[in-house]
Amino acid sequence: MCGIVGYIGYRDAYPILIKGLQRLEYRGYDSAGVALFDGTNINLAKTKGKVEDLNKKAETDISLKGTLGIGHTRWATHGVPNDINSHPHYSNSGNLVIIHNGIIENYESIKKELLKRGYTFHSETDTEVLVNLIEEVQKTEDVKLGKAVQIALNQVVGAYAIAVFDLKKPDEIVVAKLGSPLAIGVGDKEFFIASDASPFIEFTNNAVYLEDEEMAIVRLGKEIKLRKIKDDAIAYPNILELQLNLEEIEKGGYEHFMLKEIYEQPRAILDTYRGRLLADQGLIRMAGIDQNLEKFLNANRIIIVACGTSWHAGLVAEYIFEDLARIPVEVEYASEFRYRNPVITDKDVLIAISQSGETADTLAAIKLAKEKGAFVFGVCNVVGSSIARETDAGAYTHAGPEIGVASTKAFTTQITVLTLIALKLAKEKGEFSSSKFHEFLTELETIPAKVEKALESNTLIEIIADVYKDSENCLYLGRGYNFPVALEGALKLKEISYIHAEGYPAAEMKHGPIALIDEQMPVIVIATKKGHYEKVVSNIQEIKSRKGKIIAVVTEGDKQVRSLADHVVEVPETLESLTPLLTTIPLQLLSYHIAVMRGCNVDQPRNLAKSVTVE
């Protein structure tokens, strides 16, 4: 959600900024802008629309010279998407220019005070208020930019990642963070600033990730200076070596990132359990669990908090943990958890799931749980992310970069990690015999190959998509382990094709949704042989008797459902608890092809952002 880029060094800044903004498009945005310092003046271009629109405007309207610059993609919060509200923003004097991710909650009161002092405002944004507050502090306190930023940020309430440049200090950029991610790429006599590492990975694999309430002065030819915003204490940069490579963030010949990431799932699942799943030795090794085993074994319950697709992975995990490890589990929307005064004790384990590791509501839930004494375990994909740093322990999914806004491999790799944890705890608790445990491990090893097999249905699914691309509504049904998959399938269709879709437990169809079924209503039913098969067949017969169009996801060789359904997509057979790793594949492909046929922007669906870093 919103994207920041910046550069100071010896190279031309503009190509770095534009390419960086393109790499951050996955975060979701509605406008974009850049500001460049040419040695004398700040040249600014910004526009509603896409980065390609910005590039055309900048090439026409401004000088592209300069080795210092900042750029931004905006996802509108305060003020509608338009050229004026786009970032960067100037201060009244024109000396300061800022880009900002996040929300300044008390901006209205600050704005009223600044208006009394003679400031004028051109936009509706909280960001323009912030840059003028920094300028006012500079004037009244007679301090340099870094100190002015620190004083100003101690007066604001909210979340932010900012980069600020002062025309009077042309050799530095000041950055700061609270609640929104910010990374500094460290090169040879040059620095890069970005919301994540993707904009600068081709130039350096060394990065500093700012902690909350930290600020840094990035000065040409100097070391990074880090300080705590609250108390001015000196912080020492921890330079991490990035594991990301350029090939991973390119499309690799696929038309869209989403399709690429769907097809990456066999490898991503394998990478996620590689080194952890040792079937030949009958072992699961996970350092975050091994070192905190007693916390899990002695827990009264596990609370899972997440949002969106990660919440659906958490629902699958609820079935797995309770079924296999016999540990009570509650799954909570992180966005609701913190506001309902939940009962949390030091006997609870909280598992926080997030692809980006930056989800604002999930981070807030983590902080609340830690205050109550719970042990907090993180499951995320991005190394060095806020959730990875805030939790007591955790496990990375090793999915690789996920650029498409609609998560695909995040879902399957999260389920893989959570399955490994549940299996390990089940074995430690004595819920499994050695032979049953070995059966699970051996079968889990086969899942990447079975996902490959499921992907072979792509051509068939494209044909089905063509039949239903103009539908206005769609119903997804599943039972047991595959009820969360139905929810996830419906979410995918909504996200990228803008067709209204709902997921339901199949048995709940008779408690309302059956009223919607007619000959125009496509109903996607997950009907694998493992888990309540006869009950699901009965539900399909009820749909058929009302002339609903049935698309069934079934186990290879199924004949009974095939005789009832209008369309059938097969997946390989596996253990019931592992079926979500396979049944979700056809639903991802169906959503993808319908969206493409409808002319939708698959990788950047309207109004959505990859990581929701503000409430």
C-alpha cells in the first residue's frame, strides 16, 4: 500500500526511481510522482494514474537531470486520487519536499494551527500538513532538517514511512518509520531508499531495515546515521545481506505475475519444507518450534490472527491443529481482534500470519498479545519484515517474492508451514504412531509433484472460464478442510475479476444461499473423495435439482460427481488434511482466466494493495 523510492549517489536518479516505482506497483496505487534535484532546483512531476503516465509526463514537463531524487506511488486515504493530492508535496517555502506512506491521524488539529500561522494548503492530504509542520519546526526551533523531522514526528499521531529533502541541504535525505516498512540499500558511495528491497536489488544486496520509531540521515559519501525518534538515542544500523535476486521479481515469460506465481507453487512448497521435512529420518526440524516446544505443548490454546488470504490459511490450520495435534484453536481477523477486548493469557500461543510481514492490523494484534503475556509466533514470507522482528519466534515460508496482489503461493506455503508445525506437535504429544507420522511425512513430500499434476488442468479450466466469464454472481461450496478453500476461491474471483462471489460450508447452502440458485448461477463445489464425500454429493444433487450450473473439483477417477456436474476438474488423491494444497490450484486458475477474459488488471486489481500497512 503506497510505495516509496529514493536515491542519492553518483548515478542518474530518474531511471532508478521510475524502475523502482514500477517494481512497487504491486503494492497498489492510484497516482505517482517524482522529485529530482538537478544541483540548483527541485523538479517535480506527479499525476493521477499509472507509473507509465508519470514517465510520459516527466519526460515532457521537467528536467530529468540529477543524482538525488525521491518518488512515490499513492493509495488514496486523505483526498481523492488526483494530480494535486499525489506525492511528493512541497512545503510553503518550496525548500522541503516529502513523500509519505501511512496516515497522520491528528493532521486536522495540526493543520488548523498552521493555518493560524499563515500557512496555505493546496491538497487535501495529511502529508502536506506534515511537511509544513517540519518547516515550521525548522523556523521556530532554528534546527537542521534531521532535528526538525524528529521534533515534528513527536507531535504527530499515526503511522508513517517518510523521506524528506531540503533544498538547503542538497547532500542528504532524511527518512523515518513507524508502522510502514522502509529499507535503505547500502551501495558503494550511494544509498537507495524503498518500501522493500525490490527497487534496488540490482545495485546492492546490502540493506538496513528501519525499526519502528527510528529515523536515519542518509548523507552522500557518509555512513548512515540512525536515531530513535522518541529519545534521540543513537541506533546502530544492522546491515543485512539480501537473499532476493533480480530474476525472482521479473515475469520470466509469463503474461502476468499472478500466473507465474501460480506455476511457482510446486517449487515454493518444496522450498518451504526443504531442510525441515526429513521423511527418511522420521523428523521435522524447525528451529522456532524446537526452541520453544514447551510453549506450544503447554498452551491452553492457539490463537491465529491474520487478514485476507492469510486468514483463510489460518482456518485450514485450525482444522489441522485440532484434528492432528488435538490443541484448541481460535482463528481471528486481526482487524477485529484488537478492538474487542479479547481474553488473552500467558498460557496462550498466538500465531500471526502475513505474507508481507507488514500488515498493520496483524502487527497491532501481536503487540496486544505480547502485552498480555502470550507467546507470539510469526509466519511470514519477507525476511527482515516487521512481524519477523516483533514476534518471539517464527518461521519463514520461503515462497520467494509474491508480486501479484492476489496471493496464490503465499496461501499454499503458509498451509505447508502450519502443517509442519501441527505434525511436529502431534508427534511430540503422542497423538501419532511412528508409522502414521511417517505416512504423513512421506505424503507431504509428494505434494509438489501433485500440484504440478493439478496445473495440467489449465487448458480445461480456460475453457470453463470462457463459459462463465460474464456471470454476475458465483457460489463456492466446500466442507471440512475444504470450506476455507471455498472462501479463498471466492475471494480470488472477487479480487481480480470483480464478480460477486461467496464461499460457504456446503451444508449451510440450505440456510440461505440456496435461494440464489437458478440456471444462471455457477456453483463451484469442492468434492474430493476424502472428507464428507457423500454429504457433498447430496449438496450437488440439491443444486442440480434447481438447475444450478455445477463446476466440481474432484479426486482423479471420480465417477459419481462427474455424472452430476456440468464441468469437472480433477486433482490427485492425497490425505484429507493435505487436500487444500491441491484443491486451491484449479480455483486460482479459474479466477485468473476469467479476469483476463474480462479485461481486468490481474496483477493490480482496482482499489487493492498488496500489503495493507494502514488501518
